Amino acid sequence: MGYKVAIAGATGNVGREMLDILAERAFPADEVVALASRRSLGQEVAFGDKTLKVKDLATYDFSDVDICLMSAGGTVSKQVSPKIAAQGAVVIDNSSAWRYDADVPLVVPEVNADAVKGFTRKRIIANPNCSTAQLVVALKPLHDLATIKRVVVATYQSVSGAGKDAMDELFQQTRAIFSAGDVVTKKFTKRIAFNVIPHIDQFMEDGYTKEEWKMVAETKKILDPKIKLTATCVRVPVFIGHSEAVNIEFAKPITVEEATAALRTAPGCVVMDKREDGGYITPHEAAGEDPTYISRIREDATVENGLAMWVVSDNLRKGAALNAVQIAEALINRGLLTAKRKAA
Ligand SMILES: NC(=O)c1ccc[n+]([C@@H]2O[C@H](COP(=O)([O-])OP(=O)(O)OC[C@H]3O[C@@H](n4cnc5c(N)ncnc54)[C@H](OP(=O)(O)O)[C@@H]3O)[C@@H](O)[C@H]2O)c1
């Protein structure tokens, strides 16, 4: 007897990807239900070779649901996740609503899979921000090797990270520019087509944005609270795939060869690094793929033990849907979750 899995936000970018990933990985689900807002009632979404009719999240009865993969935004998650958890399901949430709650594990399975055990406190597990997820996958093997002291990261984040409406905005603006039409800006603060915007999420008092703050707080919670990190997060006119230019300072000496060898065998990492034209990864190639790709590994001679590298991953997969499904698998593989129908 398998699990009953609910996808909340099934009509969105992340929700659709979750359905694809559950089907691809033959997740042990007997039943999968697609949930969204009332606006989407009766709409159909694909799940493997089937289609599922979308139901209303607000009125759904979770009493026989084992796992709820939640990607309906922070406000919705704050409201409904405790109610779903109270009905005995485990909620794996993609928003930032629960990430900094001391009673909620924040998990990237390649880095801190054992932290899932802490789910019993609130029956909620949080997924990190998309930029943090791929970063910590690449940092973990290097931290194990030479202890990271400080990270400086600049992100190049695709529009899909801001939801399906943001993807439409890039498409519409690009079309308008080519056909001399009106360029309408709604989702972003400035034109995104043929432009880059150094601003994601709201500004904070210290001049950083919330997106930048999230990378700091989440890296500390997932990997090591002693790591210092500073980020500049930038939206770029790419549909899918986040890229990051990363400079790392270590406590101990580490060579490019040692770092490359560690990354080659690390879970979730693929090194694509030839020092020649095209010998590196771009987001276009990473879209639709599961790994975190690392290229351009080189010494940063401006600090004592320094390395620089380029990290790219599909933000909808490792940055959200894949990570959430991997968390569910980590719970199951550790014997922490019995299907309600089996237990009955
Ligand atoms: N995109 C990424 O790379 C990424 C990465 C990490 C985390 N996340 C997080 O994942 C969540 C979803 O992101 P997304 O990119 O998939 O957004 P999206 O494409 O805009 O989709 C939003 C989903 O939430 C549903 N929803 C909105 N309001 C709702 C309500 N009141 N009740 C029920 N369902 C509601 C929508 O349903 P309708 O279609 O019915 O409106 C839709 O299914 C966000 O919290 C986001 O921060 C995204």
C-alpha cells in the first residue's frame, strides 16, 4: 500500500514540476491529488500519462493524505499548513513561511537529510530558496574538505523563480519589443526583457534585499552557522535555470584539483569544466535536468585559501520541486512515515 500525496499549487510552475518528478521517479504513491485555488477548479494537469482534475485547496479534506507538497505561496502556507498537519499529513513547503522557524527542519537532502527527523515537532518541513538549494549542494563537499569561512555570491536568477506570471511577462515584453508594441511591466519593477534587475524580493533596512538575506540565513541553518556569506541577487531574462558566481574563502588550503575531485563524486553535483570555448554549463543546458552543475573552478588568489566557481541548476527542479520530492523520499527511506491506509 503506497502513500496518498497532495500537491497544493498544482497549476503553478513548481506544482507542475512536482507532478512530473513524482511520475519520473516512480514515487510510491497510490493516489496523487492536484489542488489549487478556486479559480482553477476543474482545470486539468498532467501526471505521467494521466490527467488530474484540480480540486480546491481551501475545502479539501486531508484526513487520508500522507504527504502534502505545498507550493501555493507563503500566505497560503501560513494559513493552511498547520491545519493540514493537524490532520496527520506531513507538509513539505516551498515558500519562505516556515524556513526560519526553529521547530521546522530546513532540508537539502544532499547536505542535511537527517534533519528530516525533526519533522515530528510541527509535521512541517521547509524547502530552501532556489538559490540557496543549488549553492549548498556545491558548497557541502568543499566545506567537508577545507572548512568554508566566507562566501561571496552573485546570482543570475531566471524569471521562472518568480512564478508563471513572471514567465509570461518576459515573453510578452520580448514580443512587444520585436513588434514595436507597448512594453507592460507588472510583475517586475523594471523591464526584464533585454535587461537585468539587481533587486529580488523586498528591500531591508540595511540595503540588502530579502532574497539576499535568505541566502545568508538558510546557508547557516542548512550547512553551518559559522559560515559568513554575502550575496547580490539579480534577475536576468532567462526562462529557467539560476546561475551563481561564487567566491569562497577556506580555513585550510585547498587546490583546484582537490576541489574538482570532491565535487565530481559529491551527491547531486556534476562538474563540467574544460578551460576552452563552451567548456562550461549555461542555464539553457541545465533546464529540465536534476543536477547542480559546477564550472569555471579556479583559484581566487585575492585571499589566502580561495576558490572561485560557477554554479548552475534548474531552479524549478533542484531549487524547488525535486528537492521537495527528495525530502519525502528521505522520510520514507528512514522509515519515518507509514501510509495511513496501511496503518488502518
Ligand atoms: N519558482 C521557483 O523557482 C521557486 C523556487 C523555490 C520556491 N518557490 C516557491 O514556491 C511557491 C510557488 O511558486 P511558483 O513559482 O510555482 O508560483 P506560480 O507559478 O505563481 O504558482 C502558484 C500556485 O499557487 C496556487 N495558489 C495561489 N493562491 C492560492 C490560494 N489562495 N489557494 C490555493 N492555491 C493558490 C496557484 O493556483 P491558481 O493557478 O489557482 O492561482 C498556483 O498553483 C512560492 O511560495 C515560491 O516562493 C518557487
